[in-house]
Amino acid sequence: NQVDLWSVPHDKKVVANVVKLTREIAQAQIDGQWWVSLGVPKNVRENESDHAWRWAKRLGELKNDRWHEAAAIQSDDGKIQGAVLYWSNTKSFMDEGNGAVYIEALATAPRNRASLVSSPQYRGVGTALVLRAVSHSYLLGLKGVVNLEAFNEPSLLDYYRQLGFIEILVRDGLPQMELSAANAVKFLRKEGYDL
């Protein structure tokens, strides 16, 4: 499975692979590694919502659970550019009678974040990861419905809104957002799916 990303330094579209995110890959390439040699002050790193996430530990906890999926975007140099963990056995926030895919964790590598580095390496990683969850939801017969709990950061909320997510409710100060079936179809078509 492949996705298109935008290589910022080369100012061109490149192809990257979607790979299964294993505990071993998470340990070797995400946990601790994403934040090394970034040149970002510790206090700035610690303000990032995912700075303390331990992907390998979480994947270890889920090793016998059949309802979760974990995927990563791997560039041609073998580096992991982003990762997603989602569930395929959850309910819609809007209509609890319908199923949905729930994104538990989604992050792009810090080197791809314009908020952290002056020249990100790749753009489009986050969208490719959301697309993975939406297309999987569609293939499962869940009509592309995807929901998530977003961090209450204006730029992040705007990003999800641009993809078609809407806020359904706020729980413990965190917006619960959902991509409806209609917005999922729009998103998939925009990304080149022929539905």
C-alpha cells in the first residue's frame, strides 16, 4: 500500500509506503528516536501532545487484541514519518446505533511539523494516516465513519475540520470529533477513491 507525500526540501511529490506498525518498529524508530537530534528545546518538545506517548508499550499491551490496527508511513529511506493506532469495533458519536472506527493515537514525526522545525521534511503524512482509517472504515462496511478525541489545540482542530470532522461533544475538556458517512465519501473522493 502506497501514499503520496510532498517532499518539502525537494519541492516534489514522492511515494511512501504504508506498513504495519509493530512493537519493534515503534521501539526502534518512534519512541525516543523521533525527538533525538531535532534541535528543539526541551520545554517546546514537552508541550507537544504526543511527546510522552510510548507506542511500543501500547502495542505490547494490545498484542492479543484483534480489534486494533496500527499502521505507519515509511519513506523510501526507511524512516517512519508518522503512525496511527485505531479501533474497528467502536460506535458512532452521532448515532450510537452505527459502528465507527476510533482513532486512539495519530502523530506525524516531529521533523515533519512546521510548528517545530523551520523546514519540515514531508507534508501530507497526517492526512495519509487519517485516510488509512477512513478507507478501512469504508471497507468494513462502516461507511467511512471515523471518530477521535482531539487535543484542544486550535491548529489541530482546524486541521480536522478541514478534513470534514465536526465536534460532537466535549469530554473532560477534549473535543470528541467525528467524520460522518457523507463527509467520509467527500474525503475519499478528494483523495482519488472512485466510490
